[in-house]
Amino acid sequence: MHRQPSFPRQQRGAVLYVALIFLILLSLLGIVGMQVASLQERMASNYRATNMAFQRAEGLARLQEVQLNTGTRFVPRAGERDEERRCDDPSPVRGSAWAEARSNDDDPDTAIVVSRLNECTPGFSIAQGSRPVNEKPVIWQISSFSTDVAAAPTSDAAVETVFMP
């Protein structure tokens, strides 16, 4: 005897609904994962740009220290906004205010400002150890500013150091 398969008369399609709900959930998880990956890539790019700007500013300061250590005088780079200021300058170079002014320039690539700090402390000894009476120590303050790239910068950094050759 041959039997015909029996089908329920009213199928509700519950499996189809469950499969569609799982498909929607997986799609939402995929979209959220792509957004997180995109955000992490932007954060890594910003970190790289900030680090590049800091490394360039640090390099400028160290090159200036080498120059001052060998030549004992400041020589501005040709075509750049480098300057030497007295430490009693009425508009002194100090940290974040100077860096903000540099970043607001039309072309904010790099800048160096150098000051002789020992000229502002007459009669007081800043030098470590003892020196001959006729030898006066020279103490420099070097402020350097740089962006991550010269054209269309996205990040900038300033480094300030005190240096005694």
C-alpha cells in the first residue's frame, strides 16, 4: 500500500520569520563592525599625524641644539620663520600661546625661536658645578614648532627645551 505524505493544512512559515530575523541581526552586526573599524582607522591616522608632527618638532629642536653646541651662536634657516629673541622681550615665546599663534599662520609648517636665558639673570649663577670666573655659561631656550606634513597639515606640535652646551 502506497501512502501519500500528509502536509499540514495551515503552514505558518515560522522558520522563514526566524531566518529573516537572524539575517537582520547579522546585517546590523556587520554594519556596527564596519563603523568600529572605520573609527579605529581614523584614530590610528590621527595618532600617526600627531606623532609625525611631534617627531618633526623634536628633530628641529635637537638639530638646533647640535648647531648651538658646535657654533655657540644661532643661525636661522634660510627661508624659514626662525628668530632669536631676548628673554626680556615684551612678547616672550612661551609654550602653548606661541604654538597656537604659529598654527594659526597662513603657512604654519615649521618655526624655531631661540632665547639666551643667562642674559636675564645678572649676578646669579645658573651653571651647575664651578667654572672659571671669566667664563660665563650660555643657557639657551629653544622653542620649535612643526606640522605633520608641509602641505595641508592635519596636526601640529611644539617642543620647548632648555639647553646648555
